[in-house]
Amino acid sequence: MYGSGNQPVIVLKEGTERSKDKEAQFNNIAAAKAVADAVRSTLGPKGMDKMLVNTIGDVVITNDGVTILKEIEVQHPAAKMVVEVAKTQDTECGDGTTTSVVIAGELLKQSEELINANVHPTVITNGYKMAAAKAMEVLDSIAVDAKNDKILKQVAATALTGKSVGDEEEYLADIIVKAANAVDEKGKVDVKNIRVQKKVGGTIRDTELVSGIIVDKEKMHPRMPEVVKDAKIALFSCGIEVKKTEFDASIQITDPSMMSSFLAEEENSMKAMVDAIKKAGANVVFCSKGVDELVQHYFAKSGILAYRRCKSSDLDAIALATGATVCANVMEISKKDLGTAGEVSERKIGDEGMAFVTGCKNPKAVTIFARGGTEHVLEEVERALNDAIRAVGVAMEDGKVVAGAGAPEIELELRLMEYAASVGGREQLAIEKFAKAMEIIPWTLAENAGIDPIDSIIKLKNAHEKKNPKAKYFGLDLDTGEAVDMLAKNVIEPLRVKSQAINSAEEVSNMILRIDDVIASRRAPPAPAASQALANGPQGMGGMM
């Protein structure tokens, strides 16, 4: 910036980097496209996996979009905005994270031509807004009612396809729908109440649904029973031991009898705790803090099965499954605080014992016990199960699903092209670009399956343009490369997965397009060598001492 006397006027701090107008826009678009390209190859049932190794050598193998983007620690501010799209999609729907990022990247790519043609970014963002609103109408018109468990199983199987679960999609989908039905409260499915507990060993086929809770803990005392039928369960968020004082306390004892009476009193107070639990009628105890060894002995003597240092989330889940109340004071336990279960048993899984709380009459929390050959396989199975659980939950809540495999995107493209012609003005150009961006999903699905994407798009468009009532359900069969009715092929996704992906992609692309000036402060330089040596103390000073 120059003043009247052609003297430069310094406004920004020295070292500040600034990019303006088209340079800023194209830099941001390039960053967002790079994020989309990073996950594009993972899209669809034939998508590839990524191996991510962090700074301490931990390995994650996954094709889950949001997991990849969280692990790679993106630096560019515009790229971070696109990562947020994946996180929002994951929070809202569980599934469709890669789809949302790929669409956002393509919307920005399509906008480049318009910016180069001097179409103002405000016109593009207005056009994109109009197109997204129209897209919601079109999606609603092609949605189908999710009226039975058969459709929900297909939703779960579609969400699991392409994840590392082998050929067990149907088997796992059946488990997921049963779990969702168990925690369904008048059409509202709280997926937090479907817990996924994993343990290495066996195969994916050994995964099972437990109508209750599994706690990864072993019983405290070897003489405690292995199985308790008709369990009456007490839950404690406090320790079952003599309380330690918060400050240092010393007791002066002048003769031996005082010592023995002090120890007897301590023993009596612990015995009173066990008596209170027995009086309430409990035969199983879960405690989130410590349990004194003497108390363990009394429990074993009384035939009470007890577990200590359980997570508070485990206690909450057991409370939901059995109807128990978590107590904060052992002495105040009563019969009405106890939960009931058909059986609490200790099972050996591999070398370790796990507590199974099963046979709950009307459990409000259930557990899917996942098994797998290795830790990496099991982690990906867990991610796949969580995605599918959320997809089924969303489908149950909304009651609407759409065909998958690129069918809704091609229908959206054709309908938005018709809509663009009716709009007029420069916004029409942006709506056409929005429509064109929808092609990226079937294009990428074909590309990842090794099928010619151009042929695939042409076949899909021809199928959708026929005057056939089922034309709008035609998607890409990734085995044959033909356009097929995806409802008949059982490739089904929740409506919210698609609508959320398109809405959030539109919002983030509009936000990035409206940025015309990027001002970045200089980063703090690394510590110089001398100060580093001082920080390291005398050893770091070498020969200077």
C-alpha cells in the first residue's frame, strides 16, 4: 500500500503472508481438492484401503473417510474446513463421510471454470444454494419408505460393503438390525446404547449379539462363583473400602489393646458394608473404584461375584440393561436399587476372563461382541459396525431410504439440469456446474472398480432418461458395469446420508468460494541452538563448561 508521496505504508506485521482475489481462491480450492483426492480411492465397495502410520509407529489400516482425515493431521486452513465436513457427516449419519468430501472437492473444482470466466463468487454461491435446495426436493421425491426389517438389513449390508468384513455383510447386518430394534424407543434409536466390545481371536463370523452387557474385567477372587443365575446386581460409583483421609493423619497408640481395637473397628466397618449389600439381596457387584482385600474375602465367602475398577460408562450401560441404580454410598443400598439379569457369568476369551451380563428381560442397552483374527482387522470391523449401526438408526428415525450405487446422483444431475434452464441469469451457470459435480460419485465408483467411467455415466444417463417408473433407481453394477435397478439389487442407503453429504458439501464450498483474501501471520521460529543447549542443562553445553 502506498501513501500520497509514494511512500509504502506498512499495515501488516513483517513476515505476514498475504494472497488476494483469484490467487487466494485457487489456493484454497487446490487445498480442498487435495483432501478430496486423498480419500477418493476409498469410495465404494471396490475402494482401496489406506495404511496410516503415526509418529510413534502405530498403524491404522482403513478405508473409512473420516478416520483417514483425522489421522493425517491436515495443516492448510481451507483443507481443515473440508475435514470438518467429514466429521459432521460422521456425527450426523455415521456413513457417507468419503462421499461428502468428494462432492465438496468436485463442487470447488467445477467452480474454477466460472471464476476464470469472471463469474463473481457471490453468483456461484447463490446458484449452489438454489441447486442444493432443489436437490433436497428431488431426493425427497425419489426416496422410498423404510417400512420393515428387510430394508433395514439391506441398509446395514450396504454400509458394510467395501469395509474389511469379508463376506459376512448379511450375517452382521442381521445382528445390527436386531440390536437397533432392541434399543428402539418409539422410532428413536440411541446408538450409544448399542455397544461394540471387541476381542482378538476367532473369526468375524464369531461376532455375536448379547442382550445385555460385556465388561472386560476378571472377577476379583478365585473362590467367587463363575456363574450366578437369576442375578441381582448392585452398582457402586464409590470404593468398598475404608476411606482414606484427604490429608495426612497420624494416630497415637499408647498400648497394644488400642491397636487391636482400632483394627477391629476397621474390620467391622468393612463387614457392615458387606452386610448392607447382602441385606439388600445383591449377589453380583460392579464397582468403579477399589475393593478392600478383606471385603473380597467376605464376598467370596458369601458367594457374591464382584468386579472392581469398572469404567463409569460400563456401569451406566449395565444400569440401562438391568434397571439398576448406580449408588454412591454402600451403606444406603436397598432392594429397589438392584438390577436383574438372567445370568452373570465369567467366560474365558483367549487368556483373559470377561464378565457377561445376559438374559436381561427388557434391555435398554445391548452389546455386539466383535471377533477377528488380528488387532487391525478387528479395529476396522469395529469402525464398520459403528457406521452401519448409525446408518440403520438414521433410517429407522427418518423412515426414508434411497437407492445407492450412484442412482440418486445421476437423477439429481438430470433434474438439476432441467431446473437450471428454468432459472435464467448467471445463477443458471452455477446450477449446471452443481449438477455436473454430482457425476463424481458414479464416476469414482466406476474408476475404483476398474470400469470405464465415461461408458458407465453414459449407460446410467440413458437408463434414467427412459420413461420407466423405476428409472430413477438405476445405479451402477460394479461387477458387470451395467445400469441396474438398485432397489432390486438391495443396494440401499438412508436418505439422510445423501442429503447431509450434499448440504454440508455445498455449505463448505460456498464458504471457501467467498474467501478472497488470506492473511497468514509468520510462524514462530524454532528455538535457536544456544537456548536449546541452555534448556538441556550442563550436559547439553558440551565443551562450553
